[in-house]
Amino acid sequence: MHVPDGFINAPVSVAAGVAAAAAVAVSLRGARRELDERTAPLAGLVAAFIFAVQMLNFPVAAGTSGHLLGGALAAILVGPYTGVLCVSVVLLMQGILFADGGLTALGVNITVMGVVTVVTAHLLFRGLLRVLPPTRRSVTAAGFVAALLSVPAAAAAFTAVYAVGGTTDVPLGKVLTAMVGVHVLIGIGEALITAATVGAVIAVRPDLVHGARGLAAPLKLRVDGALVDAPAAPAPAAAAAGGSTKKVWATGLVTALVLAGFVSFYASANPDGLEKVAADKGIDEKVEEHAAAGSPLADYGVKDVDDARLSGGLAGVIGVGVTVVAGTGIFWAVRRRKADEPTTPASTSAPVV
């Protein structure tokens, strides 16, 4: 659903850029509460994984394909604020290096593909967990539904932006029907990928899944007739968990590299949902050439490498590498800034009962 330059006029693109910048600023502050020494590198990995899976277009209808948006997946794994940042990092890398998604439309893309999907998925996910049993299966099921509905929500959001700033005169009812219709189908693929990924991580390290925190009630002990929380796990257990985190990170990175470097060659070549609707309805009449069209990695291929399989695979590997380095660097910086903030001295006065 990457919006290219020329679909949305300049004033609305600027307004969307301001809204996206505000969302990123808020998310930077919120991410300080979500990130710690374990989840900061995981967040960079999540961004790289989303980049890799977005290269895997899957067929959804005659002549149409779809790909992961990733907002729901990121929100569940690392939290909504960090999730917005993950998707924003991916979109920035795609726009600058791979000429995917217009640079003047970057604000539109962050708002639609990042903010809308993350907020929609997070609210639905949390709402479902309030009524479902507190189990791992409930987390996976809630993630499936949240991811499924986040995609047509993004399609509807794009239509709303187009209604205000579209550069062509196309009946909005037809655009909305076509966009939401095809993206409901894409949402099924999104839901399957999200549920499978969340289920895999929660099976080995549920403590690393932001959406599964507090899943199990703390163990209670009866002391002198009163129930109290059991002591925390000893230090050796925490150290063992840290080692396992490295294994999860390494496994995730290898998976992303394989998906982007090898499996992406077999992705559907059909246009994605937005591209198909734009061509069918005439939205793309004023599309502009991407400012980074001359990039050596444009269109997910390495310039001057003639073999298509090798060219696309190298581009995918480079993209995963750049995204994980950029993402991890950003999230570590956010985490360190949190650590450097002075703590508020505790009040010495007795609490009022």
C-alpha cells in the first residue's frame, strides 16, 4: 500500500507529514517506557523482519497481490509506540534506498501504514484480551483478528486522505469499495503471518512479547494468613533468559535474511492492492517518478547485476542489514536516553490512607 508521489496534492502531503512527525515524536517518548535492554535489539529485528516479509507479495485475487503491512505485528511484539517507530524505519529505508513509496508521500505512508494500523490493531487486541481467557492462544487469536481488521482500516484511511487531497477526480464511493474490498483479502494474509509469528515467539519466549505481558497472574504465597507475591526469579534464571534472547534474535535475523534474500524471488509479480485499484480507477493519472529512481537499489534490485535472482536477493539482504542496524541504533538510543533521565526522588512523607 505504498503511496507514490503524485497521488496526493502538496498541501495534504505536507499536513500528513506534520501529523506523521508528531506521531513519531510521541512514539519516541512512549517507546522509552516500552524498551529495555532485552527488547531494544528485538525492536530493531522486528523492523528488519517487517522489511523482509513486505518483499513477499502473495496473490489475493485475479491479477492482484498483497503484502504484510506489519503494524499489528510490531504493536503486539514490541508495543504500540515502538511499533509506530518500527514501521516508520521500514518506510524510510524503502523510500530512500529502494524507491518504494514516494518521498513527498512519506508522511501519508507513515500515517496510513504505520499509525493507523498500529492504533487500530492495538485497540482491538487489548479489547479482545479483556474478554478472552488469559492464555497464549488468546494472544495469538487476538493478534489474528487485530491484524485482519487493521489492513482495511488503513485502506479506508487512505481513501479519506485521497478524498481531501486526491489529484484526480474519481468517485470516492468506488475508490472506498475497491480499496476496502481487496484489502480485506490482503488482511487475511496479514492475519495469518502475524498469528504465526506471534505464536512462534510466544512459544519460546512469552516474556519478550509485549502483548503477552501480565498474561499469567503472579504466584501467590500465604504468609501469616495473608496472600503475598512470590519472590522474583533468581539471578541465574535471568542470565539464562538473556542467553535465550540472543538465540531468538539470531534466529529471527537469519529468518529475515532467508526470506528477503531467497524466498522473495518467488513472490507474486502482480500489482498490490493500491496499485491495482489506482490503475483500474484512474488514481494514478498524475503519478510522478520517484526522486530516488536512480538509486543503485531501486525496485529491489542491485544495479548492474544482470541475474534477476542474484540482484533481488542481494538487495533484500542489504535491506535487512541496513534496517536492522538503523532500527537497533535508534532503539538503543531511545533506551539509553531513558536510562540517562534523572529519577524523581521519592517522597519522604507518609502516604495518606
